Amino acid sequence: MSITQVRAACPHDCPDTCALLVTVEDGVATEVRGDPAHPTTAGVLCTKVARYVERTYSPERLLYPMRRVGKKGEGRFERISWDAALDDIAARLKPIAARDPQAILPYSYCGTMGLVQGEAMSMRFFHKLGASLLDRTICATAGFTGYKYTVGASIGTDMEQFQDAKLIVIWGGNPIASNLHFWMRAQEAKRRGAKLVAIDPYRSLTAEKCHQHIALLPGTDAALALGLMHVLIAEDLLDHDYIAKYTLGFAALKARAGEWTPERTAETCGITAEEIVDLARLYGGMARRGEPVAIRCNYGVQRARGGGMAVRNMACLPALVGAWRHAAGGIQLSTSGSFPANRAALQRPDLLAGRAPRTINMTTIGDDLLKPASPAFGPQVEAVIVYNANPLAIAPDSAKVQQGFEREDLFTVVLEQFQTDSADYADILLPATTQLEHVDAHLAYGHLYMMANNAAIAPMGEAKPNSEIFRLLAARMGLTDPCFQESDDQLAAQAFDKTHTRAIHFDWESLKRKGWQKLNMPDAPFAEGGFPTPSGKCEFYSATMADDGLDPVPSYIAPYESVASNPTLAKKYPLAMISPPARNFLNSTFVNVQSLRATEGEPHLDMHPNDAAPRGLDHGDMARIFNDRGSFLARVRVTDKARPGLVVGLSIWWKKLSRDGKNANEVTSQRLTDMGRAPTFYDTLVQVDKAVPRPGHEIIP
């Protein structure tokens, strides 16, 4: 028997980007475990990825090209050859490309975070065609934009330093479910005497294990940050030296924060003034004593109308108190900006040859698939190629998304590992490899290691890597540029700019052998300023924001849908709803893994007793959650984890695996954030009532 161990990397949309060791016996993967030598993975995997072998060898894997034989959405297909599939795709795409290639749209996101299997050969293909560009906004661009205006780039506290912090504020995240290895560091800090504070509308698994939980109203994080600034300034809990040397616009910030008294902030956020004052004194007081204070900001805060401003305001706090002076101080939203990823080499935008195709926002795909041709919009979308994404499950205003994909005149190609909700709408369905079956290079957004993924096993059935599928499509479309002949290893060797000081020792063959390599970054990146902003300082006042038509000073932007901002709508739909990830799912990934889905059970809706009682809802009842956009069913859990006025639907279920063929995105909106053109998933008002079965349609408990 031949037993080998292969170095790999977790590909999923998670900050941890774990280093994996894959055991292979006679060509069969038998175990996936965390690399104990990797400093952040430390031998530990989440429950989801620990079952990656089960997922790879699932009997539900797509193994052969398929052609639709039923109606769109029915999910009925016949097996065809790769030649037939490629011929069909080329026959449909060529005349569209000849008329106007912008009528062809890619739809992809982070089904894999790999730089090779994500957006490399695929973007070369679409750039050469001149297809519509996709604004990939579905997760993080609001927060990235607000953070960039303030700090300059997605650079922050190194995850390996958090265990030395004396105060950790976990703001808008549930790392037990979505950032496990940061949570391990936070727990170590707690054992060393640090205080942990969670800021979240919902008492998540993480919030339950923190010393304090501040349950503010959804979409009011920017106001809370301003209230904290007010107290810090009023009580002089500031690092004046750091402010003078390394920040810009303090006078303007002081004037704005002066408007946000604890009382006004408390009323806006739905919390007490004491909570605001006490947290500000704790944060500022510890910093003044020279103790490291850190904020771990996650993406929940930016999924409301003012989400970009919320992250901007939070990013001002460390500079006010000088928290950046310490390796274990500061803030982390993402570390992705630390990596000198060489995307131009991978994606080859020069293949556009001077063309400037329109850009379609992936968040508004529901509306855009239904738009006719017009001078403002351009050509109607005639073809969509979906890869690394499941828009039928994850895009907002789901009824419109479904209506768009149901168009008989829309040619849809889906590259997938499993028959997802979106795969059911494909005209041609192509089998894609999993992480164990292909080569890739990875950066991370929660730590500072470049990562390599080696193929551990041969592709299952006739599955092919995304990169190879787009090479084959390019050949069928007559695209003969030499760049379409580059292998995955050749692509991976270009993943990082080795002339950059942070990756000066990058060598692909060496990285493949070791599996991971840390960037050359200082432990405290902004201890002496050096922010990658236009001024080189942390910008409390941003001239760039003013040029972009935005308020250049931190402010508060109320949600679209709340009692305060829209009382008429709130009278009809009085409950705010958020839909954070369920612990055993990752966006819509892993929902089809039977063991994980069995753990989740079914879609649930957590609601406070004060909200359940007047609606006649008891624990275990089936409820209908609805607004003008749509409705879905979920099993009620009556609990004070949800603050009054808030319901929480842990998500995202595949629609076809839920009771009514719907999920939480039936009620979410296509409205965009204040900056970054991102979705407002957590800016949603609903009503909830008991689900009453129609005659002959009994709701099965």
C-alpha cells in the first residue's frame, strides 16, 4: 500500500485559510487534517472542513457534463460528452459575441478563494471576449471601502498577536462559527486576563462566551462608534502625540463626535448610555495605561445602508487612543491588502485591448437579468456563465433572481461540484474539481501566510479544474493567445509579485513543498504611522471621500428599513431581520453535506419572547416570515438570544433543501450600501405569523 501526505490549503470564504495535510492511500484521500506546524491553523480544523473527504467522495458529486432536458429549475439533465458540451456552448456564445460580447456575463465569487481556480484563466477568457464585467460586491466591498478611506488598505492587526491584547472588542462577528482560529487566540488572551466584549444585535455563540455583550439595533454601528469617540474626546482618553503625528482631520472629527452624546447614541442604538460610557472608558483607559486594545471587526456591520461608514468610524478608534503602537493593538477587518497579489498577470486586463465593457453588480442580478436592452443599460443579458457561486441561493430579492434565470432565452452555463439551486437552471452543467483535485495558490484575509494547494488525488469522473474548463472554452471560441496555454503551475508561479518587499522570497516550487510562507510584515504595521492613504496618515478627514461625493468626516447613515428611518414601513413590518451564517454552513457551501445539514436540522427563526407571544407563536411552531418582496418558512425558536424587535434566521439554506423551496433571501433587498455598492442583507424589515397550511398541504413537523 502506498501512503503519502499532501500539503494543501482550505479554499473556502473564511479568514482562516487553513493549512491542510491530506493523507492519500493508493490514490484515495482518506483524511484531511490541519497542519500542526502552521502557526495559525495549529492542527485544528472546523467541523465543516474536517469532513472534506466526505464531501469530495459524495455520491452527489457532479462527475460528467450534462445538458438540460426539463424545464429550467426542474434539475433534469442528460449526460453528454465534453466535446458535445463545449460545442454547444461555443455555438451559443459565438453569435452573441459577434453582436455584442457585453451580452455575455460571468457570475462568480468565492466558492474557491484560490488565485488560480478563482479569477485567472476565467478572467482572461472574459477579457478577451469583451464580456460584461462583474462587480463582485456580495460580501465585503462596503467595509473594504470605508476602511480604505480611513486606513488606506486592508491591513490590520496580525491574528497571531491577538492573544497578547488586554481588551478585545469583537464587533459584528461570530468567530466561533466563522473565524475559529482567531477565536482560539481570543480565548488564550482571555486566559491571560484579557476582557472580551461582543457588539452584535444577536447573542451569538461567541457573544455568550464574552465578558460583555452589547446588543445594539442592526445598522447602528456607526452611531455607536461616534458615541464612543464622543466619550473618548470629552474625557480626554486620547493619545495626543499619536493624533498629532499620524492622523489627519482631528478637529473635524471632534466637532462631529461632539454631536453624539451618550444619550443620543443610546437612543439611536437601542442600548443604554451607561454601556457606551463604560466601554469608552474601558477602551481609552486601558490604552492610556499602555495596554494593548484591539478590535476584531467582521462583515456583519457592513450589511446595512450605512455599512461602509460604520467600518470607517470603527477604524478611527485605534488612532484616537494610539492602539496601533502595539503589535496586539489596532483593528483587523481583513489582512488581504497585505498580500502583493499579482492580479494583472493572472487576469490579463490588457486583453481588453482598450475596450471598456459595462459593469454589472452581482448584488442586483435579480433586476439586471430582467432588464431589456436600452441605451443606459446596454444589451440584454443573453448568456450567463456561473462558477464559484450559487446566485439562486445567495443573491438578495430571490424571487426576482429566480425569475431572471427562468428566462427561456437566457443561455446559462454552470460549473459546479454539486447540483445546487443554481445548477438546476443550467442549460449546460459542467463538473468542476474540488480542492483535493487541483493546484492553487492562496492569500488569506485573516492571517499573513501565502499558501499552496497541491492536488492530492486525480479528478473524480470527468471533472476538470475551472482553469482547464476555461482553457477548453477559449480554444472552442477560437481564442489563440499564448496566455490560454499556461498551466496551473505557471499561473500559480505568477500569483504574487516577488519583487515586492513583503513577498521578496516567493518561489512557487518552494511554496508547494512547504505549503505556506509568511509575508515580510512588521508586527505593528502602523506604530509610527506610514498608513497607505494619500496623506500617509489615518484620515479622520478624507478628501478622497469628498471628491467621491461622500461626507468626508465620520457620520451616521440610518438603515433604509427601521422604525426610526421608515416608520410607515415599520408599522406594516415591525421586526428587523438579520441572516448570519449557520455554524455548519459557509454561505451556501456545505448545505448538501448530509451530516452537517442533519446537525442544523432545518431552517430556524430565533425571536424574543416579547415578539413571539403577541403573535401566538410558541417554541417549535412553524412561522411565515414575509414582507413585500416575498416570504419563507422557518421553525421558531423562542429565545432571548434575539433582542426584542429582532428576528434571526441563521442561513443560507439551499432553497430546494428547505420546506417551502425558499430561503431568507426571499425577503432581502437589492438596495446598495452607502459606499462600495454592496448588499444590505441585514437592513430588512419583516412581519412574522404562524404558518397555516392550505387544505391538502399539511406542514409536516
